[in-house]
Amino acid sequence: MNGLDLALRDAGAAAYAAYGSSADANVRYLTRFRTTDPVVYIQRMDERGMIVVPQMEHERAVRESPAAVVTRADAGYLEYIKAGESRWRATAHMIADLAAGPILVPANFPLALARELESFHPVILDEKGAVERMRAVKTPEEIEQIRSVQRAAEAAMERGIALIRTAVQKNGVLHRDGRPLTSEAVRTEMHTVLLAHGCRGVDTIVSCGPDTALPHNEGFGALLADEPIVIDIFPQNEQSGYHADMTRTVVRGEPSPEIREMFEAVRDAKALSASMIRAGAVGADLYRATVEFFRDRGYESDTRGFIHSLGHGVGLEVHEDPSLGPQGEALVAGNVVTIEPGLYYPGTGGVRLEDMGAVTETGFDRFTQYEEELTL
Amino acid sequence: MNGLDLALRDAGAAAYAAYGSSADANVRYLTRFRTTDPVVYIQRMDERGMIVVPQMEHERAVRESPAAVVTRADAGYLEYIKAGESRWRATAHMIADLAAGPILVPANFPLALARELESFHPVILDEKGAVERMRAVKTPEEIEQIRSVQRAAEAAMERGIALIRTAVQKNGVLHRDGRPLTSEAVRTEMHTVLLAHGCRGVDTIVSCGPDTALPHNEGFGALLADEPIVIDIFPQNEQSGYHADMTRTVVRGEPSPEIREMFEAVRDAKALSASMIRAGAVGADLYRATVEFFRDRGYESDTRGFIHSLGHGVGLEVHEDPSLGPQGEALVAGNVVTIEPGLYYPGTGGVRLEDMGAVTETGFDRFTQYEEELTL
């Protein structure tokens, strides 16, 4: 009995229904079908899941998806549309026919669809996130897919750092081919490496100097010598949809004493949390241990200092379960998580280091092999 | 009074609320903030919109978003979490405090959030899609942004077609540097061109031969001589989020007579629809005119032949309002739409040509300038 069947039984539901494009990680996980337009996924108790697609997607869905494939026409959708029902009403009508009883839906199920569905059958919210929980525990195949994305991430990181290492310093600004080396140029070169690995980079962070004090600042303009440069890359494999996630902080030249100390604290915090990870370790405990570690080194964890969580699950989403933050629950073997302590001080700058790996019964199978050297 | 204020008045709501990451086009449109994690957007009647973000995103949101920026802490979220409320409950509680009355929400509003919200205030579904309707009518600035993405798309198309044009034919297979030229290689080269233009390509179609009979088949493996190659590219600008969308069909060598005739019919169908577009023209009429045009040339429009709609709006989503399909409504000046007739016959192959442009009072301001030649 798989996770969804258990959730159906617990909820007293006849079927589970999800609605979305493959940008919705649950839909992608359940269907393994890549689509920019939304599709319907339905799984009845003890049955194989079913995906409902437009006629023109039928053959491709049969090729790509392990689910049973039904066209909207065969499922009655087009008839309901012809009868004058709205798109949401017709979709709900079709789902109700297929489910033939109470329907369990995910938290992000569209309200418009739920309201129509409620006129046919009870709509039960999947409070516990059955699919998110299934997704959080990776199969060996998924772990290998994520590991391979990590290899692509490291190739891209190596390219980005090589550009910084080989840049020429002129008046405190890094130069390449006689022009300032910019955040944008480094990002583009890294993304080009990712493409060659079948991956895409989105919103890769290459921030420098004061900008590094904002953890999610993407960075722009010329890169500076003697200032921290934070590179955070979270590519997605185009075929599989799986992500990797890694961060390094480097300085070309001489870091300030503050940045050097922050780097050492962050590096040691990461080593500490890596040593604590194993099945049964609690995300919130790992987070609090990091807060305490930083406090002992003289750093805060509120609006300055360590201002985000310690880490998060990685899979079809960059950020997914489990959390290594204040609300984090117990880890289980097969979780793939990041550990990414960071310190941020406006005026001084920011430092973050991030590794990723799988939780095992006995420890942390770290995928990240890239070195962590501050100065280039 | 903007579109949202009108919708609030019509619905008798105190505020509009949306929830999502910038992958949600409505959220991106309203906030202009790029984030992989969901944020809350709230707009009260006659007030400036407001975005609620985590503390660590505050400064970046102030930089990027024209909305007022409030941290979750200041909005009371963290207090509700500390009091033991679930994430959905605390988010709803915070939204309810800010709205202080009935709340209008979009169709895709998460059911989990709606159910919590309903315990505070009435939750009214925005049946008419106020934000989608605002998004469908582009400002001159948006039109220029989309036009510039189209330039990037054409540069990438030129690169892809150049690879096919200059390939060496060996035993019916296109070769480059002594190896078969593959769909994947062409896609990667095209995506590299897009990167250099600050755009990303996702799921670009480079399909060949029998695969072209499936309109959304991405294509893989060696490209063949004398067979149709369909290239459909819909890049997104990383900064602005706007898309372009274009398709060309080419044959290296000698197309079959069937493909040649299909190409001519598709080209003429596109010219016909381009000549009919203007403010006031009805999407469904344009679609039906294309169906009739194809019928006169001997092609069906059901499970074979012309099996998709004539076109769609393009903006922060690749597919958005208005539709040029069977349900399409009247166009208005400022719509940006594709026209993309296609014909698909299993065994023979497929042909599609797609241009994009803005609807004006008097016609179609076509952005696409790329030639449409079948044989290379």
C-alpha cells in the first residue's frame, strides 16, 4: 500500500486528485509528465494513478508517464464544455465522475476547482501532505539523479570561481579581457556550463561586497577585489526535474578580518551540523545547535547574523521537506537536505557555505565535494 | 480606479489577496518580486498593494517591488506561529488582519489557505479573473519587453537553423564535426544564445520526422535529411519574466510532396489570420476561419490535421489570455498573441509556423520578422 492509498484510507476518500502543470512538483512527481499547461491527476484507492490530458498530448503522455493516460474527450470534459459549463465546472464534473466519491486534494488545490467539486462530492484537504511526505524520502534512483545534478552544479561553480581566480585586479575591480568582470557575466558562463550538462540555472546568486549581506540578493555589476563574493547555484535537470543546491563564498585578494572570522565560524558550523545529521536527528535541534554555536562565537540569530534556517530538503523543488529550521521534524533515511549556515551583517557583508547530501541511518552521505577556500 | 479596485467594488470585498512564488504569473505581475518561496500580496480598496515577505527578503523586496513591503514579523505571522498555529492558519490569520473584511482571491488560491481564511472573513472567488484580464492588455513598456524577448528568440532560431543548414548529410542523417547532429545539440546551442541575451529556454522543441506529428514532442536523437524539423522556442527573460514564442518548420533536403503541401497551407493560414486580427476581432471566429480554410484545402481539424487552437496570449506566462481557440473572446488593443496554425498527420509528420505580435485598433503589429522557408 503506497503513501497515497494510506492517506485515502485515513481520510475516508475514494480518490486523490491534483491539478497543475509540471511546475507543480506534486503533479510532476505523480505524473512524471512535463507540461506547461495544467493536467489532472487522479488516483483511486488501490488503483494505478491516471492522468487526464488534451488529445494532442495523449501519445506523449503515454510515452512519458507511468500513470494511465486518458484524454479529456474520453473523460467527458469536452461534452461538459459543449453543454456550456465553465472550464472549472467541466473539470470538476469530470473529476467527480472519475472519483465517484469523496476526494482528497493537496493544500495548493485551486479554490475555484474545489468549490465546483464540492457540489458533487465532499472535498477533503490533505492536511498531512501525503505527496510532500512521499517526495521527501528519495528512492536510490532519485538520489542518483540528484547526485548527478550536483556534479553539474560543481562544474558550473568551478567555472565561475575560475573566472574570479584568473581576473585581473585594477583599482579594486576585477577585470577580464580589459573590462570589468560582472556578476552577470559570471552567471551566464556558469549557466552555459549547466546547459552542457542538461541542466538549467535559475536566479543563480553571484553577489559581491555589501550586497552579500542580503542572502537572496542575486547580485549585479562589477565584482570587487578584497570583498566577499557569494555564489549560490541551484540548477534543475531539464529531463528529470531534480535540483541540486550549493553555495560557496570567496574573496579575490584580502578579506577583512571580520569576513575571515565569519567564514571560519560558518565553515565550522557546517562541519558541526554535518556531524550531527542522521536518521532520527531532529531538524529543529540541528537548527538550534547552529544558533548556539554561532552565539558562542559572538554572532546573533535574529535580524542580523544567522537569519535563515540551517537547511531544507531538495528534490523536484529547490526548497521542500524536510526543514532544518525552527519547526523542523525528525529526519529519516532517504531525505536529501542542504546544510547552509550563513552570517549576514549590513556594512560588513555576508558569508554562506552550503553542502547537500542524503540522510542515512548512520550519518550524512554528502554529495558536495567542492572545496571551501575563502581566498583565491 | 484600476482593475483590481473595480473587481473589489463589484465583489463587495475589502481586499484582494494572492499567495505564491513568482512562478505564479499573477503574483509576479502584482509584486514584480522574484522569489522561489511563496509570498502574500494584499491590496485593499483604493490603496497601494502590499507584499508580505520574510525578514531576510525585506530589503530586496523594497528594491524590486513597487508594492509596499511588510515583513511577516511586522504583520504578526511569527507571533501566530509561536502561538502554535499551523503555517496555513498563521498565514490566513495575518491576511485576515490586513484585509479586515471580505477577501477576493484568484481561482488558483490554495484551498488550504482559503479554508482557514473562511473562519475569519468571507472568501470570494474572483470568477472573472481580474488580474488575468489586466495582464492580457499590455502596456507599451510590456510590449517593448516582449518584443525584445522575440529578438532573442530569433537569434536563437537563426543559430539552430544555421546548424541544420550547414550540417553534412550522410545516409539520410545530418552530421556535424563527423557525428550525428542531434535535437539535443541544437537545443543546447539555441539555449546558449538565449543565455547571452539574458533569457532562458525551457522545453524548446526540436523534433524531426515522425515525431513532428506530436505537436508538443520535444524531440531527441539524430536529425534526419528530407524530413520536417519543427523548432518551437518560447524563451523567458530572466529579469522581466516576459516570454516570446515562435515556431518554424524546415527540411534539410527534399520534403515529401505531402509536407510541402501542408507547409503551404499552414503558411497561407497564418497569413489569413494575420490579416484578420485587430481590436474587436473574436478569437473563436479567427479559429473557425482557420478550420474552414484548412477544410477547403482538404485537411481535418479533429484528431488529425489542425488539432490545437490557433493561438494564445503571451506575457508572464507562455500561454495566457486571450485565447484564439473555440472559446476565444473579442480581442482588444494591447493583447499580445501568437498565431500558430499547424497540421499533424501520424506517418507523414507535422508542420507548424508561429508568429507573435500585438493587437492594435487597426491590425496586427507583428513582432516576428524571421523568414519562413521550408527547404534549407
